[in-house]
Amino acid sequence: MNDCPLVWIMMGVAGSGKTVVGRLLSERLECDFLEGDRRHSQANILKMLSHQPLQDADRRQWLLEIEDDIQRSGDRNRETVITCSALKLSYRKQLATLGRVQLVYLAVTPAELERRLAQRQNHYMQSAMLHSQMAAFEPITPEENVITVDGLLPPVETVNQLLDQAMRRFPSLKNPWWQRCTE
């Protein structure tokens, strides 16, 4: 079996750049992109719009839907980039055990997260919810298979940094995914 990731999970709290960096990564890899926020139920979205933090029970179905996306990518043998906050170690373990998954953490300072969220429009996750996400975030442990990149860099440079680190781990990344994923 090939050791390259088939699914890349872009993780971090709101405002860390998961969507922007994830879309750029999927363009560079010429693969699918899925926005994990679109898997939230209407009840979760309404809860967040009213500035109520989600609890584990609220996130359960959302995580199962992301698991399904990971499974479908594996079944179809298609490389995919998926965004998911993956705030807790248990969530990350749940997602990482599904096969060829590479977690990517976008490290961003709290001040920059607040600045970015203050500029957001037409999104249910506003700056008022940031503190609850930061409180729920469990630090990355050395045992986890996570590539950490600097989310303060311009997005193109963040993707370059990510791919540099990933190519050291997975030399076959120099090949397009459709060749790597069938090896």
C-alpha cells in the first residue's frame, strides 16, 4: 500500500485559514475539496448563529458525515482535501484511523484569528464564538500524525511550507495523486 495521504484534513479553529489554504492545496494537488462546515446540521448552524458553543453531542453527526466523506474518497481512490476544525484529540483520532489521512494544523495567533473573524461577513462563525473554540481546542500531541504549518504566512506560502514538509515524509508526492493513489 502506498504511504501517501489520500485525504488531507485541514484543521484549526475558526479563522485559521482552513478553507483558503485547503482550496489552494487541492488546486496544487489537482484533487477534490470538501468544506467540512457544510456538513453541519441546520440546528448546529442556528446554535452557532446565536453564539452558543457546540458540544460533543452537537458535533457527533457532523464528524460522522466527515467520516463518510473520508470513506467515499478511499472507496473511489480519489485524493481529497477536507476542512474540519478537529478541536479535540478524540476527534482527530477518530478521523485519522480511517485510512490514508494526513492531519494539517494551521497555527495562527489569537490576535490574528480575532482580526480575521472581525472581517468575515455572511458566515455563522463570528468572532464571538472564537473563544469557545479556543477553549475547546486540545493541543496537538507528539504522538499525533499532524503536520503543523504557519497560518500567518500568505496562503500560497503556507501551502508551499506544507508540501515541503509532506514531501520529506512522502517522497512519492512528486507524482500526481492519480498515479500515487493507484500504486
